[in-house]
Amino acid sequence: MKSILASMLNLAESIKEKSSRLLKSVPTMGYKKRIHLMNPMVPGLTGSKMSSSDPDSKIDMLDSSSAVKKKLKKAFCEPGNITENGILAFVKYVLFPLREEPLVIVRDEKHGGSVSYAIYTDLEDAFAKQEIYPLDLKNAVASALNDLMEPVRRKFQSVELIKLTAQAYPDKEKKSAASKPKDDRPADISRLNLKVGVIVSAKKHPDADILYVEEIDVGEKEPRIVVSGLAGLVPLDELRGSKVVVVCNMKPVGMRGIKSQAMLLAASNSEHTIVEPLRPPSECEAGNIVQAVGYEHSTVGPPDDVLNPKK
């Protein structure tokens, strides 16, 4: 830990030294002194850092109104969590500095009625105390952001700016698809990283009646958070402490504000009226690898690091 901290301090000092050197040397070359714009590091909407390579982690200025609502709806926004909360970061660093009016959170009267916040710290404290539900916060932020962005969208509807935007931001998916090597391996069960899991805890999702939130031990340092659609189909008491089969190489995805880090496998009848989780043999332990006969990793290849959802 000491060596990591020392490396971080050295990096910070290096950046500071180079910036100072540039400020002094640029005018001597006949240029005006550079302006340095610094901004704080803020979390992305997916719970980790904001990244240009992950569209769902950020809001682009030209995102449509529906795109903004969609991104915020599935954003990571854990109840009471104010440190890894990209939505609160947008409120603090975008909405409050740019808007004069308070942020209004519209709520049904049975949930306390609508409430407004003119000071960010008051909003943050209320969310930390879980006086504000994530979905209510998301709806309020989506509305406020769209109000801010709408004049920019209208400005960029001209033919000239549409062409300029296309030149500045070419379609990366089309470009990268041509350069990627072809993957000839069949999309079969061997590509799944299946493990035995033990459900440590299970509860209802705070913002979705059809979802459960489970903590599942899959033999790692910490249990994985898994959001499943088993509410109303499998009683919570049957899940707690039970052994299940979990897909562990799926890309984490936010589900109504909670990031799901794996998928719990279940089977159902054709009408989907009876659903049961896949149960491994009782002698299995958390973290045991599950493989299908004829598709063993030793013969057909290891599971993907992260599954490609397009396959």
C-alpha cells in the first residue's frame, strides 16, 4: 500500500512539474500562456469511472431526451450510496452550477409529496438517509438535464452542424468491426463461466416488484451482487442459503439502480408459471466449476473473459 501511495504522489508531482514547466516555456516560443482547466474525477453512471468507451457511463450533449431517460433509468444508484453515485455527481457538478432554480423531485402524496432542494448538500444528506428513492431522483435529474440540453440539440439540427458532428465522431462500431479478427469458435455452453454459488442473502429490489437482489458466494473474496427476476415465482426463504448455478463472466449491468455482477440460472415450464433455480448436487461447494459433458474447457477451450452479448 505504501508503494502504491508513493507512486501516486510521484505521478502527481510529475504532472505538476510538467505543467509548471509548460507555463514558463510556452511564452518564450512566441505563444500565449496556456490555460489549464481542471475538473474533479466523478463516477460514471454505471458505478465505475466515466469512460468514453462505455456510452452508458456518460451523458453526451447531443443525446436525445429518450436516451437520457434510458441511461439514467438503468444507472447505478444504490439507496443511500453517495460516493459511487454518478447521478448525484451530475446534480453537484452540472445542474446546481448551471441552474438557478431548485431541483424539484416529484413524488406521490402517499410517499410524502413533491420536495425541492436549492442546496446540494441538503439533497445529498436526504439521499444518504434514504429519504429520497433512487427512481424519484433519476426522474428529477432526467427532466432537469433535458431542459438544459434541449437548446443545444436545437442548435445542432442544422445541416452544417450535423455533418460536422458526423466528421468529429465517426461510427466507431463500423470502423472497429472491419479491423477485428474473426472469432470462429462456436457460441456454445463452453464459453460460459459457470460456477456453483451459495446464496448468502436475498431480498426484494427496492425499486422493482418483480426483482430480487441476492448476495451469492461463488468462491471469491467477496460475494457477488446478483439481480434476478424471480420475485413472485420463488419464495425468498427458498433462496436463502441454497446452492445455485451462476454465470460469472457476464458484463456487470445496472438493473434499476443496482449493478448485477452475474446471472442466476433457472428453468421454467412453457407457460413460465413454474420457475426453479438450477440446483447443483448437494456435495458441491461455492466456486466449483460447472461444465457440460462434451464441452469441457480442457478440450474445447476456456470460457470467455467477458461474454459478448451480440453472440
